[in-house]
Amino acid sequence: MNDTPGWASPGSAPSDGQDTSVPRPAGPADDTGSAPKWSPDQPPAGQWSPPSAPGTGPQQPAPTPGWGGPAYGGAPGYGGGPGPGYGWGPPPAAKPGVIPLRPLGVGEILDGAVSTLRAHWRTVLGVTLAVAVVSQIAEILVQRYLLPEPVAIDPDASPSEALNQAADSVQQSLVSLVPSLALTVIGTLFTTSILTVVISRSVLGRPVTLSEAWREARPRLPQLLGLTVLLLLMSTAIMTISVLPGVLLGSAAGAALALLGGFPGVAVVIWLMVRFNLASPALMLERRGVMASLRRSAKLVAGAWWRTFGILLLTLVLTFLVTLVIAVPFGILAAAVDGGGLDGLLSGTGTDLGWPFLIITGIGTVVATTITYPISAGVTVLLYVDQRIRREALDLELARAAGVPGYGSQQPGHGPSRS
């Protein structure tokens, strides 16, 4: 024992080296024959138990739910308490909307995207269904009337002629993708702008109508269009530079060189797209310009690239599986109704697709897009919110904006880092 002050039970012996003249409660008569010095007024028996023996004392009233430890009903699992109402730790995070206001897990991000679709299904499905129908009708008309006949590859041609025919076929396929890509960009532009507003309101637990979302998103459409076009041009330029030497060489060795050059080009494009994935929500919700949004996204993703990539890849796989589940039955039905169109499509001998085939497969595409695109957009926006919560304690600002009690005195932007 040492001579530092501490806690001791009544009647205990003095610490080693402690002056015996220090007053202390006296016990019963000892060997010296001194009389006990206890006060004649003692508390009833059984009202004290040492803290080292939990549960041996009197029963305490049941704790009430709240902040902190046993006396305040602390949440279980934070301090190793034996059950509900024990342990020390923070209370459950506020959840005014579709997500709890704290750093999110992967499942919570996906669940938040689906919950937004359920909570605001009229607004979400209204915009995605309208955009999907318009874009699909335009794409069907393009496929029916504007696409050229595919280049047929002669199986008896020499290797050089077959290579030239294959190159022409690839070039024609890329040209054929331009109208579809343009329609996809336009549809993505409208749905991204409106769904970003809807999801940001759902985080706060606030209702939003389609007209309100459109009114708030419309002023940002030019900047969002510029951002989308810039990312497309950036990706196209990188891929062109990576395959251009092989294309200019124009032989079998050139084709192999173009293929080898395409792999690092794809890797760079993927890296950049993940790095700039949060630019659109930053542009919409922070009212930033195009270049400032790109820098903002790069800052938020820095140090979390692999996590962001993994969540985006998982979302892509899930939406692909949903699309496949929806598209396969429609494709089988289209083949049964218009088998000639499917035969021509599989054999590559012609693009004479019948109207039944195009219409039925178009309906399947509309249904799949209407369901999957809100999930993809929701994951992107919630990733942005999650990164800001982790790095900038955005949860405090969101809690104040949602009117959660107990957050009014905290100043915006002064919360702890969550990275």
C-alpha cells in the first residue's frame, strides 16, 4: 500500500507508512483494550455493499432509457454492460429519415437507397418511368430506321481481309452506339438531378413532390450537363490515346497492341470515374461549379477509393442481376412472338427486327430501368453523405436541419472527424 489518498471501507487498517495519529473510524475493542468509538446512531443493516461485489447490495430501481451508464439507461454493447440499460456509451443515432445520422455501413447505404424508393415511390417512379419510356421509344426508332446494316464477315476471306472486316464492324458498332449513348446521357441528366433532390430530402425525413424536386433541380441542369459531357470526353480521350498506336499500325500486331493498350486505358478510366463519382451530388447539393465539384469529389474519395469502388461494384452487380431477372422473361416472350428478329440478332445477318420484338424488349428495359436506376442514384448520393459524415461531421448539421432535439447549440462544421 502507498500513502496516497484513496478509497477505503470503514474500519480498515491504515496504509503502510500512514501516520496512526490520523483520525479514522475505530473498530471494536482490540488487543490494547481500547473501547469502540462508533457512533451510537448507526444506519440500518444491509444498506451498503462494497463496489467490488456487484449485486450483493440492495436492489436498485430499474434504469430508464437514456444517455450513459446504469443510472441513465446506457445502451447495451457500448460499455460491456450485462443487458439493456447498462454500460457507458453514446445513445442510438438520430434517424429522422431513411438513414441513421452516423457513419454508414454498406448494408445501410443500400437499404437507404431502397427505403427512398419505398418512401417516395410516386415521385421516384414518376420521373424514372417517364424518362425511361421516352428514351426507350427514341432508341427503338433509332434501331428500326437509323442503324446501318451490320458488316458481314466473310469466313472464306484471307486473314488480312477478315481483320479489315472486323475493324469495320467494330467501327460501325461504335457509331451505332452514339445515338443510344446520347439518349442515355439525356435521361441520366434529368433523373440524376431530380433524384438527388429527392434523396437529400428523404435523409431529413421530409416529403417532396415531383414539381418541388424539379423546381429545385432545374437551375443546376446546365452545370450537370457540362459535368457529364466533361467526364465522357475525358474517358473517350483516355481510351483513344491507349488504343491509337495499335489502330494506326493496322495489322495483326497492331490489333494485339490496341488490345494490350486498352487494358491500362480501362483501368485509368475506372480509377477516374470512381474518384469523380461524387461530383454530381456535390454539384447539386453544394451549388458548386463543374471543376469545383470534381475537386470536391476527389477530396471526399481520397483515402476511401477502394471502399467507394467496392460499394459501386456491388451496386452494379446487384442492379445487373435485377435487370437480368427482368429482361430474360421479356426476351423469351419477344423471341416467341417474333422469332425471326431474334434469329437475325443472334446470327448477325441483319437488323430486320420486327416491331413485336422491339416493343416487348423495350418494355422489359423500361421496367428494369425504372427499378434499378433509383437504387444506383441513391447509392451515389448516400455515399456522398456518408463521406461527409465521416470527414466533416455532417450528421450534426443534418440533425439540426431535421429539427432533432439536442443539436441546436452545436455550430456547423465543428464536429469531430469520423474518417
